[in-house]
Amino acid sequence: MNEVLEPYVRITEGNSEKVIRIFKRLIEKRNATRLKKFIDNIHPSDLALIWDAFDENEKEILLNLLDSEKSAELLSYLNPQDRSEIFETKDENWIADRLEELESDDAVDILKELPAKKASFVIRRFDPEYSQKIKELIRYPEETAGALMSSDFFAVNENATIGKIIRKFKEVSDESELDDIHFIYVVDDENHLQGYIPLRKLILEKTHKKAKEIMSRVPAVVTPEMDQEEVARIFKQYDLISIPVVDEQNTLLGRITIDDIVDVLESESSEDVFRMMGLNKDERLTDSVFVSFKHRLPWMFINLITTSLSALVIGMFTNVLKVHVALAMFMPMVAALGGATGNQMVAMIVRGLALGEMHWRHVRYLLFREVLAVTAGAMIIGSIAGVIAWQMNQNPHLGTVLFVAMIANMVFATLVGAGIPLVLKLLKLDPALGSSILVAASTDLAGFFIFLGLATIFL
């Protein structure tokens, strides 16, 4: 009777502590047999989630119990810092054996984390064919299609018969690991991409037919130099699970799969949030104090400058503040609501640009629509704030000034919140670059100037 393969034990927030305790107890008792059986039931991605719970000795024991394939998978799921700690204790042969188990694009990503000299030694220990693949892929810049590309794919000549293709596919599958193969690419004698054949279609067709007779047109291709965000948009537009990478002559170079695009979307989303808040995209909670300080200091200086400008604006209206001290109570309200409105607009524009939903021909209409929506909301919020100011100070003029100032600043915030990322885009800079900080500074300045200026005129 065949052995039933049970699903992996999935580690969740609810059971992670229990799993860690079991691991530690088995390690302490030195029960290698039970520990090996237990670790075999944990997927490498789940093991990576709890990796930091173990000390150096426990990590070494767990690594020694994993075979090359599973330890390679674990390396691909660990964060760079954990990988670095492992590589410090392992020689080039150990690293090379593990990286050869991975798809070429994943191996390249990890190699780029190593010091150049050590990476070079590791590459020399690869199988010659695999080493050549890695050398070709590692030259592509970060955040391009080439950096995402894997050279592990299956391609056949357009004149090959279905029967021959199936036999070749079985042979190649036995000799190497071709993961996530959903399509077979069809090329001509010069390796120019002609089309593709889904595996399902390959199995159902008659064996005497040729590849060119049953192939389908490729919906889209990308070049190695294309930005990874554009690649992600193409995946979304055509609902793809993989896409071929070709050069200018349409020569097939490799493929990009959906798992890489998921990583891109997560990375780009985090990067946009970090940049909007003035943080370095590579900053992590585990960074040293010096690294965090170095990344944040420039934006601290920018904040110092912008808040100093706000202080100067307030200083222009000291006379009216002396007479109407109650104005100081409502200044934060004007500034805060303006800042919140502006940052909402920044988020909408940055997201629209990232997803390809924002086109220049739509800018005027979108701004008009947003200004109308914000004005309607500002009138309601401003009315409530105005009534509160009136009742608290028994001064209807103060309520009216607050009402008008809030509407004006929130409309201004909408225009600035849209304008800053669009201008950055025109300058070929990241639209998210410090947008939130710049919007907050602008709305503070404008809010204080409008509110105190109106108060000077009407109170």
C-alpha cells in the first residue's frame, strides 16, 4: 500500500509558540529521529517564520537535519540578515550545493547579497552549465525584468512533433528540476520566439502534429531592461502566470513567473509607503541605531526647515494672536485636516500611477472631481467646527473665519497632494518620494496663513 502524503503542518500565530516548544524539547533531548520526522512535516517557508526563535546552536542542528533541497528552500525564504549569519559559518562548497538547488533567478538574488569575492568563489563551484546561466543573469541591474528572469524554461523547435516534445519533456524533467512549467515555448532555428503551447493542449493533441500547428500567440513579452513595475502591470493586464523575456531580435532569453511578481508588488508597495514617509526603502526594524540615524537625518533637516517656515508665518500674526488668543486653539485643527486631506490625495495618486490607472489625459477631470468631493466634505466639517468655535467663544465671526479657512486649506491640500507626486513623475523621480512630508509642510504653511490672515481682516 502506497504511503499517504499528509499536508505540511502550517505554522500560524496561534500555534507557532507550541511548534517552537516542540522543536526545542526535541533538540534538548537530542532525539534526532523524532526531530527529523517533525521537521520534515514543516514547510521551509513556515520554518523561516520561526527561525529567529532559535539560538545559534539550535539553528545549526536544524540545518544539519535538512537535505540540500530543503535547506536551499529555507535559504530562499529567510530574510537577508538570517542568510548572512548562516553564510558566515559555511564554506563556498556548502553554499554552492544549496544554491544549485534553486531556480537561477532566486540563486542570483542570494548571490548579490554575498561579498563580491565570496560570490565569485561560489560561482566557480557551480556546475559549468549552471555557472554560465548565473553569470548571464547576475549582470542585469536591480528592479529590471532581467533581474527577475529565470533561465530555467522549456522550449522546442517549431517543427518538432508533439510526440517528440512529450518524450523530450519527460527526459528533461528526469534530469533537472523544472518547477512551475505551465507553457512550452516554441522557437525557430535561430531561437526566435514564435509562440507557446499550454501543457494541457500538448497532452490532448495528436502526437504527429507539429508544434507550429498547435501553438498559440504569446499575449505579451518583456525585454530584460524593462522596469519591474511595468512588468507587474503587464502581468495584471493580461492575467498572466508567466511571461517570456526576449531581446530586441525576439530571441528567447528566459521567463518571469507570477511568484516573482508577487514579491515585486510587495516590495514596491512597501517602498512607496516608506518613501512617502521619508524613510529609506531598505530600512528595517533590525537595523543598527547608526544605520537608522543615517537614513532619517536628511528628512529631519527638511522637517526642521519646514516647521521653521511655519513658525515664521505664525510670527507674522502675533498681533492678532495677542488680541484673539482663542485662534491658537483652532490652528492645529486647520493644519491637521489639511494634512490628512493632502495625504489621502497623495495615496490615491501614487497608487494610480503605480497601477497604471493614472493617465495624463485624465488629470484635469480627476482634479475637478476630487476638488468637488473635498469641498462638499469640507463644508460639512467646517460648519461643525465653526459652530463649535462660535459656541466656545461666543463669537460668530471666529466660527465663520474657521469655516472658510478649513474649506480653503482642504481644497489647497487636494491640489498640492495631487501636484507633488505628478511633478515628481514629470521629473522622472519616484512619485512617492517624501510626498507626505512635503504635503504636510505645505498645508501647515497655507493653513496657518489663511486662518490667521482671515482673522486679521475680519476679527
